[in-house]
Amino acid sequence: MYLKVDDQYYLKALNRNDISDKYLSWMNDKEVTATLDIGNRNKNVTRSDLLDYLDSHIDHSYLIGIFTLDGNHIGNYSYKKNPIHKVATLGVVIGDKNYWGKSVVIKTRSVILDWAFTKDGTNKISSGCYSTNIPAILNFKKQKWTQEGILRQHRFVNNKFIDFINYSMLKDEWLNEH
Amino acid sequence: MSTNISIELVSKSLNIRSELIKDDTTIETCSFWDSIGHLMLIQNIEELIGRKLDTLEMLEISSVNDVKKIMKENGFG
């Protein structure tokens, strides 16, 4: 899978050779993982953990890297699809902090939505974020995702219970807008 | 007066001139309304009203009119 985004970025499905020290460093950077819905934040993430995570993307599911055109790996999407119900979940991390605040998610996620709805036969994409992740909320609003619900005090992060917000995009909604 | 406060808040947060901002300016229509600007806006509102916004309040903010409503509800208007 290879998707050209624009004159800045491209997306490609990751393979085992893409599990680099750089990617590993993101997942052990507390600032990067602060808003990710991961399990034990105090556990050191190993290369083996990342390989297992990559391998969990089977049957119409992909771990998709975000790259600059010169090949710099800056982040990932996790696209996991249930082919029976044609629903996919989508998560994102921008690991390279030099690219925070540069609308990378808005630009690249549009391409994934186009691909999922027009090429991959997906009907619905679900996603979400912590209520504390204000930039992510802005991105969902800007891209006109539907807020499906608020899971109250659904996560315990930094000694606080926080809400989790679910969003979704339907094929018809996306194609009507684009 | 509340409109002015709201527009000034948005202007300061998004780092754009207040003349470019109207009451009906929204997240979707304003290309300058980016994720970092939105984070700044929430923080600036919270600083001014002296408390954290709850999730529902925070999720309501999609336009200058929404900022105006929040400010009014918190005694700024």
C-alpha cells in the first residue's frame, strides 16, 4: 500500500524493516505517548513490542507510516478493519515533534479516508481521543467527524480519570463532502 | 462587550488580526484556526474564567459565537 498525499507527504504500509530506533524512541517518549490510548505508560516499550503490534495488523488491517517525500518517517496510523461489518478503527501518532502543529493529520487522514471509502470497501471509520487532547478534537471538528459519544471517566491517566470521546465518519458523509 | 472579549481571545489564540474575525467565524471556515491555536484558545478561556472547562463545554466550542456564549455564561457579557 502506497498513497501519495501531496508535495510534502506520502503514506505506506509498514513492514518489519520500518521498525526503526526512531519509531522506538517515540513510543518511549512520554510527551509523544501522553495522548495515546495505550496500556501501561510506565512500561519500557521494546522493539519486540513494536513488532508484535505490527503483526497485530492482519486481515485488511495496516500499520501505515507517514513519511515526508525525502523518506523521513514522522508518524503512523493504525487502520484495523472488520471486513464483515466494513468498519475500521483509525488511530494516529505524530512521533516526530518537529511536525506537531503543522496540520499533518488533517492533510494525511483525508487521503486515508478517501482510500478506505473508495478502494477498500469500508463503510464506517471509528476513532476517538482523550478529552484532554484538544488538538485532536480540533482536527475531528475541522474534518466534520460526528461525535458519537463521551465515555465518562473512561481512562485513568496521570492520577486523573478522564473522558474518552468517540468519533466516526461514514462513507456517504465523506463522499458527499468530497 | 462580550463579543469584543471573544474576538480578542480568538485573535490572540490564533495569532491573527481581530479585523479578520467575525462572530460567525468557525473552525471549519477559518483556515487559521489550527490545532495549536485551538489549544491556546481553550487555555486562554480557562485562564480568564479561572477554572477548567468541562468536557461538554470544551466540545461545544466550534465558533466565535460559541466562545461568546461560554464567556457570557461565565460572567463576561
